[in-house]
Amino acid sequence: MTEQQKKSGLIRQILKVFYAPQKAFRDISEKQKYLGPVLVMIIFGAMFSLTAYTYLSRAYVEQTMPVTANGDQWTENSTLWASNVVITESDDHISGGFYGNKSIDFSATNSTRIWMLLDNIGPVNCSGSQGYRNVSIRVKPICPSDNEIVNASLYLYSSSTDYFNFNLAPHLLSSNGTWFNFTIPLGSENGWSSNGTSAEWDNINSVKLDFDWTKNANLTVRVDGLLFRGLFESPLENGFNTLSSYFMRGLMQFIIRWVVVATFIYLLARWFGNPGIWKLALILTGFALIPMVVQAAINTAAFSTLPTLNYPFEFFAGAQGETQAITDQVIANEWFASQVLRFAEIAAYVWIIALLSVMVHVSAKLGWLKSIIVGAVAFFTSLLVESFIAF
């Protein structure tokens, strides 16, 4: 038999699982070779990558500085800051996994002014198509009720003498004792003033806040959630590395499901009185997982209908995997795609269990009821195992 005949015979064997599974499993049992399941696994890995490419190419995720993976690191560590008052870390903080469990507390005794400086953070590019569009910060001023803020300014420094500043005071006049969320568009056209000839939006190196009150008192300002944001990028910016990682993740998903299902089919068949052969169970199970390829193809088609989607970083901060998080958002917000994904998943599960039942009936010589029980238990056990592993 030539190499070409072997390949065409293998392809016919795979296709036969679709339209004549009983005959296909009998033929496979007579010629027990791992090449078929390995080919199915590789096809699934490629299709898994194509699915990932299709929806990641349509999903643009907001980038932050500090990067989302590092969390809210600028307002978790008091040693990063300089000030004219006492600096501590407070348990009073804003909620959300990205924002950690601390804020930075700046407290003065019998004073009218508090300033704080975060230095050496740059250069941060806040200009052009590749620059951040906004700066976000949460501020909580605390002072006696008969006192009043007369000045509150945010400074972005390019050097020690060149900076941009924004007036925060109008927003803080009624926020004593409460957190106020600032998300301020960057750029001179958005209400920022400048000082010095070398203040440049593409070269921000320090952040400073400065507060003044009408009269001396015990004063506190807490700061949390400081970050630059507003630059959207596709997760596919890394190109080949991203797709190859999804290909490997697809292979791992297939291998885990393949091994777990085959193991439980082999053990359950023995429990029902058939001695079984481990190699045969593994080979046949690989063929029976072909619906995974079809499911991935349907998912790809569903994602191809999506428009371009821009997601704020909060959607994915703290998520186990960006891919799964994006998928979850699509399921939540895109009705047509979500219905196709759900239908494809249910149909694939039913189809796989049906093929596993036929496989057990043919190879282990069990009755149909026992075969269905074995196939269903083995498959749902594999899903339980997969639930502990993020793909």
C-alpha cells in the first residue's frame, strides 16, 4: 500500500465516523493505530487556533499603565511616594480585584496643605495613536466640616520644571469623606494647562497632586486606583506567538479529555464485566471526539459575524484567562453568537456521548443502556477534570 493510499484510507476512516460510526469503529478495532486520533487532535488544535484568531481579531482590550497583570501597584506601596506629610497604607480602599486592598494615606496635623509625588514612572506616552488617552485616579479628602478645599491640582511632569496641570477643585468641593473617581482625558485641548517649554505629552515621568484648604486643621487625603488608560489593542498584537500558544492549549484540552474519557471507559467496561483493552479504548475514544472539531468550526463561524468590540480593562482584570473572559463577554452581550455557541456546545456534547455509546457497544459488547451509561459518565467526568484547568 502506497503512502497516498494510507492517507486516503485514514481520511475515509475519519469521515466514516460521521455517517457510519458502528462500521467505522469495527474497522478501527481491526487495525489499531494511533495515527487517526493524533490527526484528529492536530486538526482540533488548528481549528481551536482559528477560533481564537477570529474572535480575538475583533476584540480590542484597553491597555493600562501599570499593566493590568500587575494590578494597582502605584497605590498599594507607600514607599513609591514622596510628600510633605506622613505617608501610610490604609485599609480604606475602592472595591474591585484590580485595585487591591489598600490605598495610600497622606495625613497632616494643623496644616492647610498636602502634596504627594509619584516619581520615576515613565516615560509614559500620552500622545498620538500609540499613547494613553486618559488618566484615572480615586481621591478621598477628609477634613473638618467647617473647612473647605480652595485648590486641588493634578500635575503630570515631563521634567522637574516642565509639566501639565489640571484643576480638580470644582469636583471635590462636596466630596469630603467620600471617594471621587476622576477619569480625565489627556491632551492640552481637554482643559490642561502647561508650564515650561519642554512639557511633552509623550514623555510623562511623574505624577503629583496638591491640595490646599482655607484654614489649618487635621487633614487627610487618600489616593487609590491611579493608572493611565485608553489605548486599545488586539490580543493578537503578538501574532504568531499568540496563535501558537492557542494551538498548544487546544492540544492540551484534547489530550486531557481524550485520556480521561478513555480511562473511564476502560475502567467502567471492566466493572460491567468486559476485560477491555486499554489501547483500543484510547484509539477509539480519539475518533469519537471528532465533534470537538465541528464545534470549533461552528464557533469560528459565529465569531466571524461579530463587529469590532472595545472592552474596558475592568472586564478582564483578575480573570484567569483573557480568551475566556472575552468569550464570556461575547456570550453576555452578543445574542446571535451566544445562541450559536450554546447550541454548538450542547450538540457536541450529545454527539460525543452518542459516539462513545456506539463505541462501547461495538468494542466492549455491552448492551445499549450500559453503553450509554459508560459513555455519559466517562464524558462528564472529563468535563469535571477540565473544570479545574483553564483553557
